[in-house]
Amino acid sequence: MNKETTYTACESCLMPFYKDPGVRDSEKYCSYCFKNGKFCYEGNDLKEFQKIAYNGMRGIGVNTLKAKFFTWLIRFAPRWKK
Ligand SMILES: [Zn+2]
């Protein structure tokens, strides 16, 4: 696996790491998804996670259209691949 292409975005929400304002705990996941050694959302439900991510993005001022688009993209993240 190519490290550079594999770890440039969060494997849970696909947010590019350069946009992550926090300190990452994991080299695979952003600071929103993974904190203190565990996932902030530990469930297995993509829809539920998307809801949380959407509200999170809206909470930091991402506009509706962008938030919807990024939320839709989450289904392609490695974490949610079946
Ligand atoms: Zn993430």
C-alpha cells in the first residue's frame, strides 16, 4: 500500500488531514472521528454516522450544500466498505 495516498484523508469520514484543526490520535483517522484511543462514534451504522458528521460540519459553519456533499462522500471511506 502506498502510504502517501492511503493516509491523506480520514478513513472514517474522508476529511483531508490538512483540514483537520485538531491533533490526530491516529494516522488513519481525523481528530473528529478518533480521540483518546477510540472512535467518537463507535457504532456500525453509516447513516447514523453521516447524521453526526453532517451536524458536526454544520456546527463549524460548513454550508448546507457542501455539508450534504461531504456527508454523501462518507460512504466511500474505507471504514464503511463492506
Ligand atoms: Zn474523520
